[in-house]
Amino acid sequence: MFKDLTEAAKGFASPDQIMKFAKGVKFPTSKQDLISALKNNNAPKQVISVLDKLPDKNYNSPQDLLSALTGTLGSK
């Protein structure tokens, strides 16, 4: 099995794949609003789990979110 969720998500939920589920999200957005939007876009549980690991803050742009995702998925 996977050592942790981040390792599990790497194969399934790359930042680019996660961003596909963020289509239509209005920025700036909070972490909780982002999670709600992705759930409404039928994002898989693995994607939502990665978002749960993000810092609880406002994301000002898609680039801001992408940067946070890259940092989260790149860390162990």
C-alpha cells in the first residue's frame, strides 16, 4: 500500500488533473469554497483529499492554487 496520502495522490491527482476539476471556480476563493466547487464538479475522493492538505487560506488566482498544489504534492 501507499505510505501516505500524498504518495497515493501523486499517481492519480497531479496538479494539472486537479485543476481540470477547478473549471469554473471564481477566484479569489477560500479553501472550503474550493473543496465545495470541486465536489460539485464530481472530483474523486483522491482529489478532495489532496485539497484537504492545502493551507486554509484564500487562493487569489488559478496560479496561486497551482503553486500550493505543487508544493503539497511535492512534499512528504
